[in-house]
Amino acid sequence: MRRYRWIKWRKVILWVAALVIIGIILLTGGQTARDLASNVFSIVFQLILVMLSMIIQFVALFWFLARGRTYWILPGETGSTWDDYRGNPEIVENAKRIVTLLKGVKEFKEMGGEAIRGLLLCGPPGTGKSYLAQVIANEAQVPFAYASAPSFQNMFFGVGNLKVMGLYKKARKLAKVYGACIIFIDEIDAIGMSRQGGNAGGGMLGGLMGMGGSGLLNELLLQMDPPNIDNGWMAKFLRSLGLRKKKAERPAVLTIGATNLPDVLDSALLRPGRFDRKLWVDAPDYDGRIDVFNYYLEKVKHDPNLTPERAALDTIGYSPAQIKHIVNESVVIAHQRGAAVSNYEDFRSAMETYEWGLKQPLRSMSDDEKRNVAYHEAGHAVAQFLLKPHERVWKVTIIRRGDALGLAATKPTHERYNRSDNEILAEIQVCLAARAVEEEFLGKKLNGVTSDLQQATDLAGAYLGAVGMGEELFSWLSIGSPAEGLKALRPKINKLLNEEMKKVKKLVTDHNLFVHAIATELLKRGDLTGEEIEQIYIELYGKTRPEVLQATLTQDHFVSMEQAASANEIIDSTNE
């Protein structure tokens, strides 16, 4: 200790001695010494000015680049509540627990617990992950920061780190005032990808001028789970005087991340203390869609025939964002045709435009080519109508939409999560039905079946090589490459496709009147709905759609009277 003090004072003495010597030289050296000293001082001063100018420019540049593109929402600035979040009641119940913890941070700490620091929202786009975070912040009455992960990336290494540090610094200050603060980072996989996959960046140029490499992820990991921090200037001053004995505490900052790709995130992000809570926000089911449609249809003027139940049945798999878009588009279409309210036809038109694109008729198409397309789509429609008991024909058209000259589309009659072997084989027959009609009715093969054959091949490959529905239980998933699996199973796949082709050829020839009638009506009208196709079948055969399904289910899909009785129950529930 004494040696350290002596070294410190020795430095002071040396500096004082040097200044005294310089002063003596200036006083006794005359004008020449003073001129030389003035020149040296001027040069040093100019160098200092140049260095200060460069430092100021770099500081200004980094300040500009490090500004966070973050939207801050304080309590009361948004009115999003639980009543506005529809379609996933289970998600709401879990989110309410988070709100309870945020509201009672102080009481929770007094019980010995620690405030949660991370919540990961996973799910497809448009399911309401960012909206849920806003609702949580508003219900908890705490500040809310909305940031996008790609906005942290920068061409200069370290700038992204400054953005993350600045974001959390401000969040901690607000948390001390309001009790807690929420940081929402959208598309967090952009900066949180696993470092084991070679995405960490490297090399001199990649590290300095890249996306920040693993340094940005490391900074996020540190800021999410930092040591107890109490580094305010007043706290430091009191601690230096020995007057502050209170332990340092961490402000309650909750980081909510959203991603569509949770599997690619680094394991360090998912450990306890960071994103240790995970909520999967999926598309709503039938009851959830009814709830969402009730919410949005109440906001627009619509006809009574556009009911939430009817709309929910048509939109299986839709997210809340998609539902909102379709409802708004139906109002746009109604307004364009001069109506005061939107109806079911407007809603249906909005769905078709959203899923398939705008109608773009090819007026220069010859009659022969139109006939080819009509029979192609008629083949699909007949197979769909007769072979798919759990789906209903939605629309058949020979008017171009997008890059398709025509299409035949179905909609599920209800939500289903599994498919049997017979259903997959029926789907293969639907894919092959267009080629079967071309050969049996047109006497030629057309190139419009390219995507149909690709889909049929994929289905047959999955049937034999993925889900074990053939003679073997081999799965190509074990070798990691579907392409290699398809190549190994090519002879068996081709055999299966030819067997299904024979079946569907018999189907369309047995129902040749149905095929001709649909093709003829398509040439006249351009479009046919599922209801119109069913009416054509009734006029030809005197049977209704449920009777067709009953025959299909009992003859082709079930092997016992008990299973047939179960099939009848399915049909009855579908009719209801």
C-alpha cells in the first residue's frame, strides 16, 4: 500500500519538475525560445482540434446508426383489452397469469419469487402474437416497447449491441417508475438463431462489416438476464460514502419475443431465466373463428345471410388477420357494386380473390383449348364430388386466375387432423382424374397435368415411404432426404399411381354423363359452384350429395357394419 502511494506521488513530482524546467527555459531563453514554444503549442492545439473533429463525427455517425427503431407505448395510450383479443380463449387465460404477475411484482418479490423475464410467442403469421403483447401491456398498465429484431442489425459491428443496450437501459428506467416494463421483439429468430449452425458470422470482413454475428445475440442474452444492477450516480455516491447498504435489485423488465420458427432459436435463449415460458399461438378452431367473425362483423354493415357460423365453416385454417382482411374486402366489393351492406356473395368473392387471385379471362383462347380446360377441370370436380366425403366442392372454373388456366377447389366440411389410407388414395385419384378424362374423353394427353402429377407423386411417396401405409414400414424421414426416398421407391410409387389411375378411369367412365354435363356448363358459364354441381348430379342420377357420400363411405372406406353405422353418424352430423 505504501509502495503504491509512493509511486503515485513520484509521478506527481516528476510532472511538476518537468513543468518547472519548461517554465525556466521559457523565461531565460529569450524570444527564440518563446517563438519555438508558441509554434509547438499551435501545432499541438491544431492536432487536438482535428482529433476532436474526427471523434465528434464518429460519435455522431454511431449515434445516428445506433438509434433504435422502437415504438414506445405508455400506459393508457392504447385501448386494446381482453375483449379485443378473440379466437383463442386458452391463450387469454395463460396471458392473464402474466398480467397478474406484472401487476403484483412487489408482492411477488416479498414472497421470495423472481419476476419473469421472458415469454416466447410461437405460431404462424397473422395469429395475433404482437397484438397479444399489446393487450398484456395495456391490461398490466406498464410501458410497452415494440421493436423488430432485424432493426437491430447493422453493417458496422457493435452498433446493434448499442441499440440493444439503449433499449434495455430505457426499459429499466421506466420499470422503476411504473413497477414493470415490457419489451416486445418481433421476428426474434432474425438475431436469435442458433450459433451452432454457422450463422454466427466470422472472418475479419464478416465480423466488422457483417450483421453483428453472434455478438448481437450475446448482448441480448446479457441484457435479458443481467446481474443485479444499481449503478445510478446517486447510488454510487452514497455507496462511496458508506451510506447505502441496500442490495442492488433488477427492475422487472419482461421480454416478449415472437417467431414463426422456434426450432432455429439458440438454446441459450430458451433456458430458464430468459425465454423459459412459451405460448403457441395457432390459428383458431371453428368456435374461435365464430368468435372472431362476431367481433369483426359487428363493426361492418352486412346482410343477415352472412352469418359468423357460415363464414367460419368456409375459413378453416384462417388466422384472425386473414379473417379481418376478408371481412374488409367484402365491404370493399359491396361498396364497389353500389350496395349499402355486404352479403355472403361479396364475402365469397373476397375469399376467392384472396386465395386464387383476380379473374383474368383469356379472350383469345380457341374453342378447342377451352374445351380441353373444361374437361380437365370436370375430371377433378367429378372425382372430388364422388371420392372426398369429408370435403365439399367449393368452386370449379375455367377462367384464368393467377397462373392457372382453371381450377377445381374444395373446402372441408369440418376440421380434421388425420387422414386414413383410403383418403390419401382418393386424393391421388383426384389428382389423376384430369389425365384420366383427357385420355378417355379427349383421346389425348395435355401438359396441364404437371402440377397434378407432382402432387400425386408426393402423396404416393408419403403413402409408401413416410406414413407406412404400404407393404413396408420404411420411412424416408430416417435418411433425412425425401428426394433420395422418392428415388429409392420410384418403382413402387409408379405402380401405385398406375393402380389408382385404373380406378379413377373406371370412375369417370361410369359417370360419363356427369363429366360431360359439368364440362358443358363450364363452357357456357365459366364458373360453377359446389351447389350447382350437386344440382347437376341430382338431375342426372336422382341422388343427393349425402347419398353419394353414404355409398362412398360404406362401400369403399369401411369393412364392418359398426364402421358403416359410424359413417352414417358422420353423414347425419354433416347434414345438420
